[in-house]
Amino acid sequence: MADAIKLTEKSKEVFDYVKANGGRVSIDELVQHTGRTARSVNANVTDLCNEKKGLCIREKVEVDGEEKPVTYVCLTEAGKAFVAE
């Protein structure tokens, strides 16, 4: 399955950053790294999280002092395997 997965340039940038930074990165950190809008980054995360690819999941975490939960992008087992190839 992994060999059939194709990533756009921007989705690959997001995936590679998550991979290189421990497999768990906040959306805010991805926005800062890419210099793109949260909407643009979220579109790439949606692409990586879709059923066919299944490389990542979103994880919402309540953080003291934050008004709303912080959303993290985390590699799935499939994403970790894709990294290894």
C-alpha cells in the first residue's frame, strides 16, 4: 500500500517535518515552519489523515492556559512504516 501513496509537494513538506520532529507536532508549529496559513496546513493534514493514506491522525489536547485544545499531528503506524521505506 505505501508504495502507491503519492504526496503533493506541500503535503510532503508537512509529513517530512512531522517525521523529523518525533512524529508529533502541533498545527501551530507547522504553520510557523511552513510560513503558510493554518487553513493551508490543515488542508495538507486532512490529505495525510484521509482513509486511503492514513499516514497521520489529529490529536486534540487540553492545555492549561489555552482557550481551546491544541491540535497535534501524529504519525500512525502506517506513517511510521512509510517513513522507514
